[in-house]
Amino acid sequence: MKKVILVFLALAMAFTFVACGTANNDVKPTDEPKTEEPQKLVMATNASFPPYEFVGENGAYEGIDVEIAGKIAEKLGLELEIVDTEFGSIIGGVQSGKYDFGMAGMTVTDERKESVDFSDSYATAVQVVIVAEDSAIASVDDLTDDGSVKIGVQQDTTGDIYASDDYGEENVIRYKTGNDAVEALKAGKVTAVIIDNEPAKSFVAANEGLKILEGAYAEEEYAICVAKENSDLLDQINTALQELTDDGVIADIVEKYIPSK
Ligand code: ARG
């Protein structure tokens, strides 16, 4: 009988331990830190600008800027979030803090520098002129402001600014994206499109019957923009860009999208 009671007691104690153990496991200590999502780095772009930023076949953002930004975010230990917006609203959104930075094949200009700060430049570009293959416009000099030529541009880009200055706003038709301007050219709504050289090459390759005129229209440098008070982020971006340049990472990304051969 004693044995039976002892066994019973032992079992009861064991059960109590198990029960306590289970209960204890259910109650999480209140001071345990919550598993936070990794902090985000929000990039504003306008993703109709191949090979710098575009929406790939699987619906994901791709391109030189997208990949460089991904590497920068990785170095900063942050998760990159990309927001596709109109080119002309990138700077305002960066200024207001809606986006951490803008990266969109964006040319450094004195006027933009009044609104935002720019990182070191990571690419150079030139503005070129696209026309129909059978166009009467044989060179950049054939573009005039006499009203016989209509020029298509992406609104708020340097192409828009140069074209409006040189040929008059009345001869410039502004489109939401470079692709829309190229579609207008194909449809005969404009005589020429002024746009950055690499997107121009991409658009001409993707569409029949277009060509790029000889001769660069204007030379420029691309950089990342951040809000003026955000010098910490600017420093971090510049350090990352320098490392990515030194390690040949940027050269590899560029080679992937703009093969040298
Ligand atoms: N480089 C030109 C500019 O800064 C055009 C940039 C357009 N970029 C774009 N992602 N759509 O004005």
C-alpha cells in the first residue's frame, strides 16, 4: 500500500512539474523585445527609364539604379522599398521626407541643388535626339523653333528643360514617361524625342523604325538625391557608393545592363 501511495505521489509531483512547465512556457516575459521588421530605406524612382529603372517581365523593378540601391541598402542594413512615381514629384517627396532618397537617372542641376542635396555622381549621360528612321531631320541642327518641328519629352526632365529653352515651350509636347513620348513619335504626333542616351538606345532597340541622331545634345551626371537636412544619410550613401565603385560592384552592374561588347 505504501508503495502505491509513493508511486501516486511521485506521479502527482511529476505531473505538477510538467503542468507548471507548460504554463510557464505559455506566459512570455513582458520585457522580451518584440521581433521588429527590418527598418526600411524608401527610394523614389520613375520606373520607365531602361536600363536604369524599369518593370521587368516578372513585374519586379529592375535596372542599374535598382541594383545599386539594393547594394547600398544592404550595406546600411536596411530593407529597400521602391516607390514608382512621376519623375517630377520625386524631389518634392524627398524634401518632405516621404521618401528617403531619389534615384532615377537623375541629372545633377544647379536648380535641383537648391531643393535637395546630391550624392557623388555614379554615372554620366548625354541627351540625344530620337527620330523616325525616314525622318527629314538629319541632324540636331535641323531642329528649329519655327513651329515646323514638335519635340516630345518626358515632363520635368532635363530633356524637357533644354527643349523648352532652345525651341520654345509651344513646340514641346510633354509626356508622363519617356515611353509615352516614344509612342507619340511612332504615331507621328511629334517629330523628335529628346531623352538620355541609354534609355534612347533601349527604346530604339525595342521599337521598329526609330533611330538616334549623331551627336550628343548635352552632357550630364547622375546622382542620388536626399533631403538637405539629411547629411547623415548622404554620407552613408557616398561611403557605400565609394566602396561599391572600389570593389567593382557598380562596374559589374553596369556591364550587366549595358554590355560593352
Ligand atoms: N536625366 C534626366 C533628368 O534628370 C531624365 C531622368 C528621367 N528619369 C526617369 N527615371 N524617368 O531630368
